[in-house]
Amino acid sequence: MPTVATNTYEVIYACIDAIKAYWQQGGNHVLGLHVEGPWISIEKRGAHVAALIHTPTITQVTELLQYGKGVIKMITLAPECCNDTIIQYIKQQGIIVSAGHSNASYEVATHSFDNGVQAATHLYNAMSAFEHRNPGMVGAILNHNSVKASIIPDGYHVSWPAIQLALRQMNDRLFAITDAVTTTSKGYYQHMLDGDKYVANGTLSGSALTMQKALYNLIHFAGVPFVQAIDMCSIIPLRLMHKIDEVGLLKKSYPAQAIVLDNGYNIIGNIGL
């Protein structure tokens, strides 16, 4: 799912327009838009633009969601920066609320997971860390019984043992994302390829992953069994997005869509894509 990072509302609206235009032209491979910021923590902004980060008013939230109705499918926000009313309103619009770029305490994070926040964005990265006296958001995610979390299996954002640890605790609550970007020379995010990752202004700003490479890494470097790795790259995020009744399974009445892999997990063909 395409993501727009912290930016001006004008740019976010333009992204909404781009997806609407894609759909109108017959495109059907984009589920919607993920808005990551600007309602996040300054302290945990990562490569996001500090000057654009802010705590939203309910008016700002309603205006954005009305303009992006049917297009915005997920919003990443810092729960300590958005009150319960705002979080509940977003959820009531059928949008997945994900906690990320957050400096929330264990208690604040857990409260948000119990009250409308269904997921967390890129586990370990840009969130309050696990410490023995302050478990932070990482601890709240690991210790919760239902919240799901994405993770970036590129070997730079997260180490392989950290993925293994999270999987043992979370099982089918953990799923893979690419967090992929591309080289850019304009705008706030001028990503530059640095080996197998991207940086912007000296800060890690995205991966060079494809989902096929994420699958390979999970199996070969994190030791994840094949079926579990496949689920992390497909079934689990589809369940989060409430799409598992429409796509993602080889089942009667589902679209006949599949990717064909060889024994090395390389893509050698596709069906219906």
C-alpha cells in the first residue's frame, strides 16, 4: 500500500487525488493510501520533517478524512499526540489506526491498544524502546494480546535476532512490510541509495526491499518457516485490513491471482496479475 510520510496537507490531498485517478483509469492493484504522519512525535520522527509535525485538531482530522473518504485506509499516529476522541473518530470511519513514530510510555501505548489502535508501524523503529524499568511502546506491543505490528526485514532497520524474539512473543500478530522508497531529488524527502538501504539527510529513511526479498530474508536470515513467512507477507496484513474475505486465498469465489516462486523463492511467473 503506498504511503505518504509527514508532509503538507496539500501534498497529502494530491496523493489522495493520484489514487482516485489510478482507480478511475481501471487500476486495481492499490488497496488505498497509508498516511504516516504528521500527527506523530517530534522525538521519534526519524527522517520525518520536524517543522510539519503537529497535534491535530478534530477539524483537521475530519477535513482530511472527508476528502480522503474511501481512499485513506490506514493512518499512523503517535497515541500520546492524539486524544481518544480523535482515535475513535478515525476508527469509526473504517480506517486502521496504527501507532508509530511514538514516544509513548508502556501505559499510554497499552491504553491506546485497548481503545481503538489496532496496529503498530515498523516494530522497534521510531518508537520508545524496551527497557527493564520502562518497557515503552515496544514492550506494550510484545505484551498485548491482540495488537498487530509490521516489521522491516532488511537487516538494517531490525536485526534478525530481534525479529526472532518478536515472532516468539507475537506469532501471527507480526507481519512484514518493505518500507521501500526510491531515489528522489525533490521535495522534503531526498532519498539516496546507500548500499541496500536509503538515507535522507544522513538518517535512515527507507529500505530497498521488495516483498519477494522480504520473504527470502525472513526464511534465510531470520529462520522463519516457509508457511509462516508467506503468512507474514500476505495473510496477516490482509486480515488487519479486513480484506481476507476478498483476496489472498486460493479459494472458490476469490480472484485467481497468485505469484509463482522457484525453489530459491525467486518470482518466475504470476497468475492473473
